[in-house]
Amino acid sequence: MRTNRYYFSTRDLLMMAALAALGGVTGTYVTAAGKVLNSFVGVPGSMQWAAGLHVLWLVLAVGLTGKQGAGTVTAILKGAVELFTGNLHGILVILVDVVAGLLVDLGFLPFRDKDRLPAYLLAGGLAAASNVFVFQLFAALPADILSYGAMLLASLMATLSGVVFAGFLGHTLVAILRRAGVIKDREARPMGRRAYPIFLATMAVLAIVLTFYLRHALSGPPALPIAGAVAAPYAYPEEHGDLATVTAAGITRQVSERYTGIPLRDLIAAAQPDPDASKVLIQGIDGYTFFVSMEEVQNNGGLLLVPQGRSEDTTYDITGAESNKAWVRGVASLTVIGATRLPITGALSKPAPFDPTDWQAKMDSYTVDIGDGARKLQGAPLSAVLAALEPAAGATTVMLASAEGQTEVPLAEVMADNDIRLFTVFTPEWVRFVVARTDGSILSNGVTEIQVQ
């Protein structure tokens, strides 16, 4: 009888892909649940109670396929899902998942019988604890014995979570699925004696290379530039490094946490913004950008620039913004923007200019190439913008005026398609409005006016 020439069958690959997708999609909600409990308990490590739920899917991959290496492969897929669905940790999440997947496979390795409960418990505990140490690589090293104690407590909590939610729960779920006949009870198939060490070594090298790459890629500039529509641009902390820090509560996903940093209004005030300054553009090291209004900068005392790390390893985060999208990790620059409004006129009951500040809650990030390379832009549905202005009953066309001419789009098409977005492109020199679809296809670049006819 001819055997399968491939180590992972099509069934295995589909199962691992499904588990990776489930793990990637639910990861955001698991993190939010962890923060909810942390807000009530408020002790170091309490947020790690849900760490095991992040690695449950990797443990299930090994249990359901019965094959070594399944944890690492699923982890890579899961990391990709989380990255492309907008995980707040960015590309760092791939390293977190790869390390967890390696430890899941290593946890099963000492056991001849992979179906034994101790194998699941060891794999789950090791993998769940690893996220504490991976994240610590990109944060400040503990400064004293109390900080080391807090880190140890967090890792112990994560290990316990992994033992319970990834190990015990994973073993139970696999047993239930087998008894129900959902999966066939197959003997575990080990990878070749030579292939498995090569596989693990390759994945370990990948994790190490990714670690060094991320350490370089996610390291912030030596000084944070604050420029744009200001009279006195400067680089912090080379200048104004004596600005006082404050501690304030920041609320994200309805969970309150306390942060210590420099008020953004003090940083911007030191640069002497122009009288018509309307926004502050926050750009992350990974290219992500979002903005906050000057009104919020001036009135929100909890909007902070929070330093992470020490000396040459220091990076900065923005916390406390009213919009969660403006909570930027690893800030590369702060740019003050002048007046930014796009006229919208014509057959409308309530004609008014488009101001990006008013549409923060409706904006989402998409990759668009406007001629200078693909970049992530924030865009609001044009249908929602026009609906708020109430088009007249007889209106049929949306005219997009730009320096290149006019583009006509049927009003009915715009109102029926939320994928047609009005994007705002900020640079220190200018502001541009672009109408494009979420797949990146551009309808009008450099829009100067929108008219409904």
C-alpha cells in the first residue's frame, strides 16, 4: 500500500489553518478579557490569567494531528492571522507565536505517548509563560528586586494559565472529539530522527533572527522629532528633556489602567504650534499613523507620551487618547498639522466641509499606494460622510474634483458600497484627500472638493 509522501497531509494542513484562524481572531478578545480582570484585581501578573487561551490552539494542533512540529507550523499561521487582522503588537506577535509554538513541540518531545495528560500540561505551561519573557525583550529590564519579583509572578501566573487552559482543557477537548467520532483516533506519527532536530533548529534560528530584526526594527529614534506647523521644532529629550511627568488613568476597551509619562500638550506647547494648527499626527516605528485633534491635545491631561526602556533602548508610546486607534506603540515622530478641511457641496440638505477629526470613530486602516509607495492610510466610508449631509432626493452623481480633473461616480454606487473610503494623507508639508476602495484601487487622488449633483 502506497503511503503519503508528505509528512503533513492535506487534512492536517486544513486543521492547522482552521486552528490558527480561530486562535488569531479570538486573541484580541482574550486580551481584552484579561485586561478586564486585571482592572478589578490590580496585582502584578493578574492579566496573565488568560495566557493559556492564546496557546490552546497550538496544543490542539499537536493533539489532533498527532505530529511533531504541528505546534510551530500552527503558531506561524496564527501569528500571520493576528498580524494581518491588526493586532496591536504588530509584527512582534509573530515572534511571540513562533516561540510559543516551539515550546509546545518541545513540551511534547520527552513523552513517547503524546496523548498523556502530563505532555499537554508541560507543553501548555511552557508556551504560555514564554510570552512574558518575549515581551520583556522589548521593554525595560527590571530595575530592582521588586520588579524582578513582579516579572516572576507574571510568568508563574502565565504558566498556571497554560497548564489549565492549554494543557488540561486541550487534553479534555481532544478526548471529547475522539469519543464523539469527530476525529479518528490515530497513532501519533513522529517526524524522522534526523528531520525533527533540523526542523526545531531551523525554527529556533528563525526565532533568534526575528528577535534581532525586531530589536532593530522596533527601536525608536535616538530622539523623538516634534515638527510640522510649529515655530520651534525640536527633538525630545535632547531638548526640553526636563518636562515633568504625570501619572494618569487611561481607558482602552472600557478598562482603566494607569500610565506615567509626559503630557502631550506640554510637548507640543514647547514647539510653539501655529495658530491654525488643527491636529497632531502620530507616526509609529512600523509605519502606522493616526492623529488627535489640537483640541484634545490641549484639554486631555491624560494624553501622555510614555517612555519604555532605558537610555539607548528607550522607545515611546502614546496612551490616553479618546480614540483607541491613537494609542500608538513605538512612536517615531509627532507632527503638528495645519488646517485640514475638504469642501463638500452641491445637492445636500446640510452641506459642510469634511474634517477628519469628526470621523475618527468611523476610520479604519487600509494599504493604499498614492504614487509614492504603499502605505497604511486611515479612511472613513464616503457613504457615511455623505449620508450625514443628507443628499437631495434628485441627486444622482458624486463629482470628485482634483488637480488631475474630475471623476464621476454614481451616488447610488457610493451609498451602497462601504468599501469606497475617503482617506486623509498627512505629511509635514501638506494634507491630501484620496477617494479609494479598500482593495487599494484609487478613484481620485488629491481630491480638492466633493460635489453632489
